[in-house]
Amino acid sequence: MSSEKIMKFMKNSSLHITNINGSLRNVKSEVLVDFIQSDPLGITAVTNKVALQSDLQIIEHYVKNIDNIDSLCMEVPRLPQFKSYLKIIGIPYFPHDNSQDYLTSSNIKNIIKQNQIFDNVILTSKLQVIKVSLKSDMSIIWIDIWDVQSGSKVKSFINWCFNVGRYIATIRGANMNSSIPQCKNCWK
């Protein structure tokens, strides 16, 4: 929304909170809006509990029906998101026999786009492909994705297997990793 519309909305924020909470109570939701704040990007409604998708729809419906709000310029409401980390193992670093072409992040991006288990995944950064060790022909692919606070999206992926050509890749959970993989020896 424009800064002018944000200011108009914020002038009546207590009225909006009352009306939104009334709508939420009507559907017997346990979620209530505690306060509304504005920032340069828009308006944030802070709730007493993590909202469900149905709660977000009620809030969105209310805001879109306010006279001075242009609903076409309004973003879809969403829950706060956090980065979660996965790694894929079981794919060779040189996927084509008798070839020196190594696996790249664009190769993996294409594989992910073609596999339906990744349909609702949004990457937070460029995929990282590293070779397991100098003598190994296997790779590890590090994936950072947007997830909800509970980490439910990542939990659903852990230990999933999928085919990449004739190889079976496995998804594992991972700790936060830096964008430049380094071994512990490099830090000495």
C-alpha cells in the first residue's frame, strides 16, 4: 500500500483491531489481533497466537473491504517465515559417465523443478553443490528454503528419497551453513 493509505489505515487502527477481533470471535478462533504496526513495506498485524490460514483469510477479507484500501495493491497475508536448511546426498559429482562435466546448482535447480515433492518450496539463496572429498565422486547439495516457525515443511522432507536418473537421492536435515563451504582445516 502507499504510505498515504497506510497512514489513513493506522489512524483508525484501534477500530480495525476491534472489528477484526469480532470477526475472529464469530468463527470461534482463539487468535486475536493484539496490535497493528506500520513499516515502510506495509502493515503488520501482531496476534496473540500463531494464526491459521483460515484466520489470515478473515483478516485479509476485512482489510480488503475497507473503503480506502486498493485490494489490487495489497499483498497476500502470510505467516512469518524462517530459513530452514536441507542437504541432498546420493548424487554423483560427475553425473554423466566418462565426462568431466560436474554437477552445478543450475542442474540441481532443474531437477528440483521437475520433481513434485518440491512444488511448494521457495529457495532463500543459491543452491550449493560441493564434492564430499577430493577422492570421492559423490556430492552434497545444500538447500536453504523458506519455512514456517515450527519447521514443519523441513520436517516433512527429511529422509525423503527421489530419483535423479539412475541414482537415488536422499534429503537430510542440516544445520545452518555458510554460503562458502570450508573444511575445519581451512580455519587454522
